[in-house]
Amino acid sequence: MSDKLTPIEIGLTAAIVAIEDHEPLILTARSSDGLAGLPFGPFDAPSHRTFEIGLRAWVEAQAGLRLGYVEQLYTFGDRGRHAEAGDTGAHMVSIGYLALTRAVGGELAATGAGFEPWYRFFPWEDWREAPPAIIARDIIPELIKWAEEETPETTRALPRRDRVRFYFGLEGAPWDEERVLDRYELLYEAGLIEEARRDGRPAALARKSLPALGISMRFDHRRILATGIARLRAKLKYRPVVFELLPAEFTLTELQYTVEAISGRHLHKQNFRRLVEAEALVEPTGVMSTQTGGRPAALYRFRRDVLQERPAPGLRMRSRR
């Protein structure tokens, strides 16, 4: 073992989410290689007292955005996550964050930065209209072939076939919208996405071609984004985070569309409204909106008293079966 330790640099990576026209968007910046990436900047200890302060500072400086809700996701430090061929520099460890903003319109400070629909990167996650055709057409056949190649000496608690069934809702298993990261990791392990080829994974290098499974991102940024989407989908059920993405006053239809956009699920209108009423998360403003394109609709606002009434207010949607 060498006595010389590899230096480590700390970076801050942000999955910044917004909603526009009923679509979930993610802020990306294009690099010189044409790949989309999440906003990223170094942590400067002399200037920033905490990681979150650093994150907010450089996002405002680089993109002109003042972030609202921010929470730490995970520390991403896999070997080679930022390395290039022959790179002998410092190892980059990135602390990932989930941030929510209402600021979509207007010009961003960073050249090449802009909001993009997150389902461009995860097309198999959008079940609002119907199960995405890409799953049955391109994903499941390849995953089943990969699962059949597994040897009996596997050390995983669940064999490949079971993971495919559980994560993609096959053979009677429910589709769990929160398993975004599990599905991404399974596709990576099976060598079905470009990031696996780029990282030199044997399963990907052994394939003559890869299916077109969404847009790849720089480094491990699609893994960070998958972590952020999974966290946000889970939080909908026990925290009122959805209201961070809505204007101060909104219709129940706008609320439903926002929840559907994030969860990737279609929700029955009357069932959703009964759920909202039961959870007592909103209250009427007494004002009607005429911007709906049809009959005027009542405007509501988030009922902040719910935060004192119970510890985990959210929209507890049933799992899809």
C-alpha cells in the first residue's frame, strides 16, 4: 500500500427542480462535449461556512437563481466518477442536493444553462398516460436476457430475475414510483445505458450496441438526478414539498397536475380531491380564477397550520398495481 494518499476535492451538485406547463423540469448546463450536466461547483471552505451556503452562493452567481427549498441527498464518491483517461489528479467527491424553485422564466446567467424535462433522461418513469412503450419494447427483453446469464454463485441477496420483477413491476409486482434509483442502477449494472459504457463496465462493453434509453449526462449526474427524483416522489407522501413548486394561490387542478408530473402517475380526479380534503393541506382563498380556459375555478393556498397539527403532512397516494 502506497504511503502517498490521493488528494480529495469536495464539489456541490444540485438537482434543481421546477414545474412549467405541467412538466417537471431540471436545470442543466451543457459542457463542451455536448453532454448535459447538473449545476456543479467547488466547496470553498474559507468563503462558505456550510455546504448549503456554498451551494446557494454559486447557484446564484452562476445561474442567477435564488433557491428556496434545499435538502442534502447523498455523498457521491465512487472511484473514477470524475476521472478522465490517464487522470492522476485529485479525487472528486460530490455532495448532491435537491432544490426546488418556482423561477423558470427569464434568462439564466450561465451560458448554455436551461431547464429541461426530466423525463428526457428517464423516459421509462413517465406513466401519466400509459405504461411507457420503451419498457416492454427495449428494456424488459434485454434485462431478462441479462438475468438469465446470472451464475449460481451470485452474492446478491436478490437474484437478477427478482430485481427485474420487483423494480419494473412484472408478474404481478406493483410499479413503485419511488424506485427510480433502483431502476437506474439495474440498467447500469446490466450495461444498457451509455454511462456504463463510458465507465468501462464489462456488461456494456460486451454489447455491440446500446438501446436508446434516455439522454445520458456528464459523469454520474444521471445517478444523482435519479436519487433526487426518488427522494422528491417519496417526500410527496409525508411532507408538503409540492407547494414549493406552486404559486401562492392555485386551483386544485393545478395541484393535481403538479403531483402527477412529479410522481409520473395519473390520478383519478375525484379520488385526488377526496385525498386533499382528508389531508386538510389547503384552504380556499375565496377568490375564483378566470385563467383556466373554461369555467372559473376556486383558488386555494397551502394551509400552514397543518405543520403544527401533525408531524408528517403529505399526500399518501396508494401504490400502483
